[in-house]
Amino acid sequence: AGAGEGEGAGLSEAQRVLLERCLQMLSNAPDDNQSLACLLLITRFCPAAQLGRSTLRRVFEAVGFSLPTRLLVSAAKGDGGCPPEVLLGLAVSLLAGFSSDPELVTHPQLLKTVPLLLDLVSQQQDLHCQNPDRQPQAKQGPESAGQDHDGSEPQPEERLEQALPLSPGVPGHNQERGEEPAETDTADQNCPTPNDPGGPLVQDCYEVLWGVCGSAHGPALLLSREAVPALCRAYCQSQALSRERGLPLLAQLMSGPTRKRAWERHAAQLTALLDRLTTEFCQAPEQDRLQLCTHLPAFLPPVGGSMEVGANMVALWGGLRPLLQARLSPAQLGLVLVLAACLLDLAGWAPLGSARLGCLLVNRACVEVRMGLEEPPGAVVTEMQQHILTACYRILEAALEQACSLGLAKDSSQSGSPDTQISLQQGKQLVGVLQEAFSATIYYLQQVTPSRYGDPFVFVTFRALCAWLAEETSCLRQEVTTLLPFLIGYAKAHLEEDRRDQGLANWMAEMSVGDSAEDGAWSGEEPLRLLLPALCHLTAEEGPRGVLLSLGTPALLTHFLSLRWGAGGRQEGSGDPSMETACSALLNITVTEKHTVRTDPSFTSLQSLLVDAVPALLHKPRLLMLAVNFCTLGLLITRLRPTPPGVRGEVRVRRFIGSSLQFLLGALCPGGVSTEWAVLWAEGAAELWRLSLQALAGSIAALPWLPDMARDGGWLRDMLELLTGCAALPDSDTLEALQEFLTVLAQHCPHCRHDIAQHWGGALSTMTQLHTALQH
């Protein structure tokens, strides 16, 4: 009952004449009987699919929602003059026509019928009259119309034909009175047959539901009206049109932001549906199995959920195996790769059961990436190709992670049989084919201009390359270095313009990329977040580092840290790993590019941020890793830039140094590493702690007041008491870093030298370099 865009397209001249006369009569109909007769004629002789939107609007203006509502009431009561199925079919047909209008489909009166329509498609509502033995009255219209009828009054259709003789040549009508019609001319012949698997009634129900689903808030509304269990029930019970119309509709509902809420509310029904689909998938012939690949991704539970789907995952991979090994068209292979990517997202590699199958999957995905991206400049990647390539990227990212760990089971929770483990040789081969695929992504991104920075597919390609660069930058070093202007420019454009795009978030949610759109609008910080691990590697290499400095990378990273700190980075919580990663990249630059630190204005801003942030981070154990990063980076910059500009510059630095000393002191205790630091000590905190002590030692020449601060503030006393109370420090590197700082204190401050000598013993007695300094 959907409407075409062309007004009266496909209608014959006779049909158009009849249609216009019926519309005129409908507009002037004195009662529901004549309205009903007009509608019956329109639906009989003018197919709904050939009626334009303006025609349906004229019908709506004539009858509104009140007539279909009364027809539904009469059908439910079974007390009308026409068979209930006639009234029901006509009412739903009207609603289906109205639902093709974007304004009418969101009307509250239409939306109120959604539960009834869902009952009809799931066969919860009896499609027959409640009084099946009752014979329809021959000469009475529907009582629901609220009209009083005379027993001798002709049927509405007969009365309309008397008032409006039909033109010769109209299909389905006798050209002369008395001639037998080609088809039985009764109302029953024109009403849908509810139990027919392709019945018009069920078809019209789905038309309305599809129309509602396509509206702005339609999916959420259908979810609230219990559409998910109704459609699941319809499919599992093999109800009318459930495969052709119901399953795609349910897939549409489950492909957007409503997916997570649907699983939370209807896990049992969706699990039963997934079980049914999995069984059908494994038993279906190849062509039907490929068709199911289209819908299955939508019915997998969200990643990270608590649903147990292990058995289904194993079965689905078993059904995918012959498809991966078969000769398929690009479109067919795309369906397989999309489903495979979703299964990997959900359950990892373990359910594959075979390393060979995993390698085959990765190879096919890599080939698709190269074929899709290694096109001549100017070639357009179609929407279908983007969907397939996005799935391939997810396969490549998962394969990269597993190849680098030399096993398809990264942790004990995913450990499986030896067949699921890849060998070292297979791992090297995977890295080789991955390298070719990511080389294609570099080639593609080199052609991207700033005008396309908002393209979602550019983002997912950028994201995939960043995953590769986070693990590996040496294989394609020259190509990556050449691409750096794009990578930095892309991240900078999004960060500085703060491109918040809900459309991009929705697109990524549909492609299972990143967090779902319901978690918030996509932020302009995302590209830089993804690039940060690569920048840690690249800033450690002289060639790429020089290019990054020329592109203003320190300023970009400083701007990012300022934004995150201002957005709540100081709040007690689990911390923001991206801020720590940004600090690591800046540390590489600070340690290796001293001239840049002294002259680049961005380091002035960075130092100002750090000297104020560290005191604010004290006594926040959940932010300890961020604090030690800030502390170390701030001390290294202060060593090269002793006093920040401004009237209170030295005051702020003194406060920063004092806070840093107390913070670093808290890392050690008589038994070794303190409880607060123990968890993070082996994860990088130890190295940063030592680097901080080295920076303090190197700052004494530029900050002559530092030894007095260390002594008068109690740091030296507390540290000496700690050292004399333990026999050794956690490791030799920690001892060397602490010895270096104590030695410089002793060399620059007689009072410090005296205090150290007075506390000699314990771990201090193992510091030979310090002992030598005390003798001079």
C-alpha cells in the first residue's frame, strides 16, 4: 500500500478518470457508507502503489484517521454490516497509504495502531471475525459508521455505481449491464485473505511498520511498543511474510542505537531468534546462506554484553568456512567478510577452531582492501565497497593484534586447541600481507583533500592505519613519513574545529566501529587519540621526528592536553590513557630536542599547564600514572626553561618542585615500593620516577634554591631515614637515579652533605659514587 512519487504513474486514462470521480465523491460523501464504497472502488481499480502522495493526501483530508479507526473498532467487535476481514483490510490499507507520507506517519492516531499491527503480523490478534458463524448482512453498511440504515438501502458499492456509472474499458468491470464479470463482483473478493502467506493485510501491516521505522524517532517508538518480541515471535513461528518483510524490519531496528536497549529488554526473545537463524544458516544451501549473511550481523548481541553465545559462534564459523573457501562474486564475498568481522568483534578468534581458517580470512580481507583502495586517483569508492572495506579493516586490526602476540588466543580465557594457535612463520606471513594492505590505505589517504575530512570512510581508513602504526612503523617508514602531513593535518583539523558529528557517530555504530552513537556525539579529539600511539613511536625516530616538529606537533599535543585537563582530566577516576600517551610523545621530544624546548612557544604553554597541574594531582591515587607523567615532563622542561614567564613564574615553579619532591618520595617505603605505586611500577612508573630524579639532579645548576628546598621541606630527612632503614632499593636502576640526585645535592650544598654523612648506613652504604662525593 506504499505510494509512488509519480502522481497516477502507470494508470490508464480510464483509471485516472475513475480515480478523480471517486476522489470527488469521497470528498463530498454524506456518510461513512458512501466513503466506504468510494474507498473500495479506489482500492479495487487503482493499485495503491500507483497512487501519488497528493492523492493519498486528498484521501486523508476526506476521511482522516477517524474512519480507519472506526473500521478497526467494528472489525474487532464483529458487529458491522460487512465481514470484519473486509473492514480490517480496508482500515489497514488506508493506514498503509497514509504511512507513506512523512507527516502523517508520525501522527499520534496512526502510532496508536502500532500494537494492533504488531499483533496482526505475529498472529496474536485473531484475523477473523469474533463471530465466524455470523453471515454478513446483504444490505447494510458498517454500524461503526454511526449511521442508521434502512433495510432496503443498496450496498454502498451498488449505490455509488448507480450514482457514478463506470466508463467502458475499466479493467475488472463488465462493459454492458447483464454481462458476467470476469471476476466475482463481491466485497469478499476484494478483501485480503488474512491467512494467505502473502496476504495483503499482513503486507499492509508491514508497510505501516516500515513507515514508522523510517521516521525520526520511529525505531525508539517501535522498541517501546514491544516490536522486537512481536517480530521475533512472527519469525520463529513462520508467520506470514515474516522472512520477506519482518526479518529485514527487525534487522533495521537492531542496526542502530536501539540495538543495545533491545538486547537489554528482550534478551530471551533475541537469543531464541539467533538460535533459529544460526540453525537455518548452517543448514541452508549456499545461496540462502549468503542471503542470511545480510541479516545475521544485526542480530548478534552487542560487544561486551553478558549474553552467552559461544555455541552459536562456533556454529556460525562452521557455516562460514565453506563460503570463505568458495569462489564468490565481490558482493557475495563482502557479505561473508562483514559477518566474519562482526563475529570477531564479539568472540575473538577462538571459535574459529582453525589457524588455517583464520589465515584464509585475513588473506581474503587484505586482498579486498588492496582491490578497493589501489584504484587510479579520482576513482570513487562506492557505498557498498565502503561497508565491505570497513569490515575488512576490523579483521585486519584483529589479525594485527594476534599476529604480534604470535597466537590466535591472546589470553587464557580464549585459549583453545593447538589448531587455533598460529606458528611464528604464519605470524610473519600475516604481517607481510597486512603490510601490503596497509600500504594500500596509505596510498588512498595520500589522495584525500581537506574538503573530505568529514567523510566517515576517510575516518575509518585513518583509524585502521593508526592501529597498524601503533604496532609497527618500521616496515613502511618512508611511506609513513611522507604521509605525516596528512595525518597531522587531519587530526589538527578535527581537534581545532572540534567537529562534533552525530551522523558520523551513527555511521560508525552501524559499521560497528568504536562506541555506539548512543554514548554521545563523536568528538573532534578522536583522530588524535588514535594517532597518539603512533606518535610515541615516530617521535623516537630522528627522521619522522623532524617532520613532526616542522608540522607543529608539540603545539597540537599541548592543545590536546589543555583541552582534556580543562574537560575534567583532574577529576578522580580511572584516568585518561590518551593524556598519558600524549605525554610520552612529548617526553621523546623533550629529551631529544633541547633547542626546540627552549625556543618553541608551545613549551611555554605546556610548562605553565604542568607546573599548576601537578600540585592538583597530589593525593589522587587513581590518577597516579597521569601525575607521574606530568611530573616527569614538567621537571624535564623546567631543567631547560628554569623560570616560566610572568610575575609569579618563580613562585609557581617553587610550588611545583616542592610538590614533585613529596610526590616522588611517596613511591618508596622501607620494604621497597609503596602500595600505591606497586601496581604501576613495572608498567612504566619506575622509569618515569628515575627520569624525574635525573631531571631534578640536572636542574640544580639552574635552580640554586632547590637544595635548600629539599632540605628545609623535609624531603632529604625523610629520604635518608628511609634509606638507612632498608638494606637495598627495589633495583639497581632506582639506586643509581637516587644516588645521582643525592650526589649533586651533596656537591652543591654543605648542609645537605652534612645531613647525608650523619645518616650513613643501610642502602646509603651501597652508593659508592655518593661516598666519594662526601670525601671531597
